[in-house]
Amino acid sequence: MAVSLIISYILVASLGLDISTGIKWIIVGCIFGTFIDLDHILYAFLVYRKKGWKYIKRGILRPKELIKEFQEKGILHFHAWRRMILHTITMLSIYALSLYLFPSYSLIIGLVFIAHLILDIEPRWLKY
């Protein structure tokens, strides 16, 4: 959320938007840049089906333990790649919808999505 806030603020300031419009853009940027991670829930159910809630709970309560387990099993990079692919598909779909439904916010949505995707790249996970 912090990066989405910074990017949104910089864009609003650089475009010289009025206060009302600027605040709306910042809110939209923070919401879309942060809540895109809800697709992790979809990923858990697509991969683990009935055990989805179990993995979601572990990911929230003990994320380091879950990552360590995936590393030990040698499947962390596999999940990282698939999650990134789902992230990209979800972002492109939402962005395409934003162009149609609320085009005035599509610039900020696209920028926070790109930043989020870049920040999600973890080289040690994707090295295989």
C-alpha cells in the first residue's frame, strides 16, 4: 500500500490535479494497488481446492513457515511463477475493465499494477 500511495501521490502532484480529483486518484491507486493481492485467495483455491482455507490461514498467520515448507519441498519457485502468471492475468483483466468502466482512473490503476508486479518479483524464488 505504501508504494501505491507514493506512486499515486507523485502522479497526482506531477499532473497538477486539483485537491478533489487528486484525493480520488490517490484512493483509487491505493485500493487497486493493495487489493490486487486478493487473487492469492483465488490461487489457493485453484491449487489446493478443499485445503485452500488451510493454506490461506497459514499464509496469514505463519508466512515464513509456509515459504520454508515450500522451499524444502522444492516447489516454491513453481508456486511463485504460477502466482505471478495469475497476478498478470488478473491485472490485465482488471485494467481492461477499467478502460471501459472508469477510464479517467485507468492511468493510475495501470501504474500501481505495474509497480506491484515489479515489487512481487523475488529473484531467489524465480531462479529455477
